[in-house]
Amino acid sequence: MAKRAAPEVNAGSMADIAFLLLIFFLVTTTIETDSGISRKLPPPQLEDVEPPVLKEKNIFVVELNRNNDLLVEETPMELKDLRKAAIAFLDNGGGQGDDACRYCQGAKDPSSSDNPDKAVISLRNNRETTYATYIAVQNELVAAYTELRNREAQRRFGKSFVQMEKDLKDVNYSGSKENLKEQIKTIQALYPEKLSEAEPKK
């Protein structure tokens, strides 16, 4: 009796299905990316350099305790009010003579900051402060700087600071990127982001 040849299995269609499934999963799957706070570390400090002397009125103390309670200048404050308080401090313009701020629109209170270049926001937190609260406070403080920069950029250059940064990253931007870089530097110099973070308390 003659041997029957075993029928071959056509694996071509199986390979096509597997390939289509692979494409489907690649297209529909979302990849989680870690998010964080964009921060630039300060340059190393030389040992023989004396730290600058800061007037107490030029320091805006923001503190988070172990219960996630927000204290601003040792006074309890709601998170929703922090941005407004930070703007009032940064834009106060209470300085006289060389310390005067001609573009500030604040209350010019002599007991508050002299000008944005001298103003420092000091953030202190407890080791038991939750990460979510810490991030929320950081966001409000950064938003205060952004709001002031937007206002000044709009006044000087006719567009917001946020839009200027977007245009700088846009490969299709038709204007001069060199001029745009200079304008961004000008606004950053008017409202420099000076956020000091003290070591967390135990």
C-alpha cells in the first residue's frame, strides 16, 4: 500500500494575521511616560564666595507641614490663593532709587519686595508632605511667574511669553528666531524665576 503524503499547512495566512495583530497593538497601545518638574540645577558654588545678603522683606516664605497645610509668611492660606499672593509679592515694586521697579504694577508696599530681581520665594516642606501637594504648590508658584511674564511680553512685544516659547520650538515659525530668543531673555530677566527650596524638615 502506497504511503499518503501528509497535507501541508499553509502558514502564510497565519503570518498575515499575526502581523496585522502586531500592527493593531502598536497603534492602539499608549505608552506611559513619567512626568516631573522641569528644574535647572544651580552651578556649583565656589567655596570662597560669600552668599549674597538678602533683606527679609525680599523673601517670601511658603511652608508645607506634615498635614499638607499651607503657611505663607507664617499665616495659613488656601492653595487657590497662593498664586495671587505670590504675584503681589513679586510685582510689588517697593524699592527706591537703584532698587526701583519701573514696570511693576503692584502696591509698592515698602515692607514687601523691592523688585522682581531681588524677590526670592523660599519653599520649605516637611518630609511627610505628600508629593501631590508639593507639586500643586510648585505649579501655583511657577504659574505666578508665567502670568507676570505673559503680561510683560504682551505689553512689550504684542504676544504672550507662553506663545513666544511655543514659536521658538515651532520648526515652521516664519519670523527671526534670534530676535525671539532675545525677547524671551529680556522677559526672563525682568521676572527671573528665583525659587529656593530648603531641605525638608523631619
